[in-house]
Amino acid sequence: MSSKPIPILPGLPVIGNLLEFSRDRLALYQRIETQCGEIGAYRLFTKPFAVTGNAELAYNLLVEQHTHFERSPVMLMMKPILGEGLLTTNNAANAQQRQEIISVFQAERYPEYAKLIVEKTQQLCQNWQCGQTLNLSNAMQELTLGIISQALFSTDVLQEFPELTQAIGNLLHYTDQRLKFMLPIPLSWPLPINQKLNASIKPLNTLLSQFISQRRRNLKTSPQDLLSLLLNTNDSVTQKPLSNHQIRDQILTFLFAGHETTAHTLSWAFYLLAKNPAVYERLKEEVNTVLQEAPPTYEDLKKLPYVLQVIKETLRLYPVAYAFGRTALCPLQLGQYHVPQGLVVLVSPYIMHRNPTYFSEPERFAPERFTPKYETQIPRFAYLPFGAGPRSCIGRQFALMEAQLILALLTQKFRFRLLNENQITPLPMVTLRPSREIEVQVNSSKTCNKYS
Ligand code: HEM
């Protein structure tokens, strides 16, 4: 097959497309698709980055040729914070870690996880009053952080280490700032942003170290969660038990990867429902018919297909992992294109999911797209909210179940009215978050039939 160079978008002298990238990178990605086609590149100074929203190229990169690529420097910019956790390690170390960790995501654990998710959601909303104003974004973050820490580490970080929430919030904020300009500034440089980040990391490390040591002392009587599993695992190279530092990296990775993503997905879902009353009505009908007055259970999940469709369609329009990248380890061919060694190629589900070739009327919020019948018609690898291949999301099933249960329970009890009807745009930071926090008025689902 003949090989052609990846087209490069014109940019400014010296800085290339830096300004556009910093201002609105989703628009930049979209411009690349319009002007360059299935793949194209932008430049930050002299460094090119290729972007694709093409399903076949994504499959070729993430699955067929995955051994020829490593994690991109974008993800590696989080290494100073997340260390050698599952998200940031190289492929070889990842494969070993993943094999150990996967056991906490086995099917038989899910009924217990479902119970926990429902309990935590009930606790969160038990004091909500009709008419009160609620910052839904914060509420979802608090909820999903509590769930992931209890599920994987048998500890509610919010209750036992309230400072941890603030520290994780700071980490996210400063990581966002670093990613904004894509400058891999070493943490040791005495810049205000680094000082603030370091100031957050120190207490966090102390807290996590206390937490791990406490558990190490009581390991025999500890619950069989991810923390116990890590404490019983040996390092693949040294064959010695994992150190506190290695375990700290995994804990932080899971707290990081496992809460923001699901929280923003839920915030986007409630936002879209508020803007699409007919979808809300259908959702409410399914929830009320199936659950009546009872809280949802693991067994109810398959009886609530429309709830899951709403989540999947939300992830189509607002895939929180809006782009993820790989670096080519050698010169290679991707489809018809030549990829030089060292080139970073980003797959963007955001661009892919809005391509009319894959999804008709792509801007429309239409959960019917994900009925089992329609789902099979979606071209292979054209829907990638959780990635694909050996580095795809390890928490996919957990996240979908969590979002389905929370959405069902909160819809059964409440309806949320947006306090600010203005359009919310997606803000591409570490994840694709709403451009402003979503504030709602809480109403009982019983007092009003219509979502207004
Ligand atoms: C709606 C929620 C979520 C979305 C959209 C999402 C999306 C993703 C995507 C796209 C990747 C792959 C990135 C790449 O290929 O470079 C990924 C990786 C990962 N996710 Fe998720 N995720 C979600 C929830 C979760 C949850 C709940 C957990 C933990 C329980 C989790 C843990 C991870 C980890 C550890 C990785 C790295 C996997 C590896 O490299 O082996 N995620 N996620």
C-alpha cells in the first residue's frame, strides 16, 4: 500500500497552532478534520501532534498496532503526580499490573458494588430539600469519590481524610493548568503553580502513607479490596512486596481516574435531560414503572435499558476522555499514512462521535441510538468513550453501572431545574468538563409531572 504524509494544518511562525490550541482545542481538532480529512496534524512550536476521529485508523492504532505505540507525553505529564500507577506506566509494566488488578473488577463483585453505590447515593441526597439550590457538579464529585474509595479501599476518604478531597481537587486544578499549554515543566522549578502543586502533594502523600501503613499492620483481618490485593502483590522485577510508594501511586491513580470521569458524565446527563424534556419524561416513566418506590438493585439494571441508553448517549456527545494519545515507537504506516518515529497521534472520540458518517444528526441528543438494534449498526470502533485495546478503561463496567444506578435513583426521587438556562459548553481540561458548574433547583419528582 502506498504511504502519504499526514497533512499539517497551517499555523503561525514559531508557535504554530499554540494560540488556537490554548483557546479552544476542540475547535482546533474540528478544523483539522474539516481541512485535513481523516487525520491531520497541528504544531505546538516545532512539535507536531496528529489527531484523528476516524474509526478505522483508531482501530489500527489502538488494537492492531498497539505494540508499536506507547502512552503519549500528554498522559505522561501526569507522571510527577500519579507516579507509576496503571494510567501512566509503560505498556510492559502496565500489562503486569493490569493482570493483578483486574480481579477487583470481576463480575461476582458487582452486586456488592451496586449495593454500595445505592447506599452512598441515598446518604448523599437524604437531606436535600425541595426548592433548595444545589451545585450538582460538586455533589456528583463528592458522591463518586466516596463510592470509588469505599469500593476499592474500603474507606470513605471524605469522612476519614477530609483533607484528601481538597488535595485531589488541587491536583486536578494544577494538572489542568499544566495541560493547558502542554508544557512539561519539571515540578522542581520554583514557579507559583509548582509550589501550589507541591504544597498539595505533600500532605496527600503523608495521608496516604499513614493509610497504607495502618492497613499493612492489620492485613490479616482486612477486607479483600484493591488495597489488600496490592499489599499482597510482589513487584515483578524485584519480587519484593510493593512499597508504600508504589501502592500510593495506584491508590491515587484510581481515585483520580475513577471519580472525575463518572461525575462529569452524570453532570452532563442531568444537563442534557433538563434541556430535553421528552427524553426526561421517557426516562422517568421507565424508572417509575420498573422500580415503583423501591431503590434500584443490581438485578434491576437489565430492566432499565433506557437509563443506560441515556448514559451512553451522554458519553457520545460529551466523552469525558475527549482525546487520548500514543507515541510511535518506530516509523510505521497507519492506514495510508506514514507515521514517523516519535510522532504523537491523538484519537479523539469527541470528533469521532460528532461525525455524521457515523451518527446521523450528530448534535441531537437521542438515546434511541443505543437500543440493542441500533447499537449493532454503529460502525466498529466509531464509539470509543472508554478507548479500545489493551490500554482501554479498566473501570468501564464499574462506571456504566455506577452511572446507571445513580441516574435511576435520583430520577426516581427528584427532578432538577437548571438555574441558568444558558448553554453550557464543554471545557477540555484533564477531562471534558462543563464550562461552568451546573447549579440546579431540587424538586421532588412527585410534585410535578413535567420537567420544566
Ligand atoms: C464515565 C467514566 C469513565 C470514562 C469515560 C473513562 C474513560 C477512559 C479511557 C478512554 C481510558 C483509556 C485512555 C487511553 O487509551 O489512553 C481509560 C483508562 C483508564 N480508566 Fe477509565 N474511564 C471512566 C471511569 C473509570 C473508572 C470508574 C475507573 C476506576 C474504577 C477508571 C480507571 C481507569 C484506569 C486505571 C485507566 C488506565 C488503564 C490502563 O492504562 O491500563 N476509569 N478510561
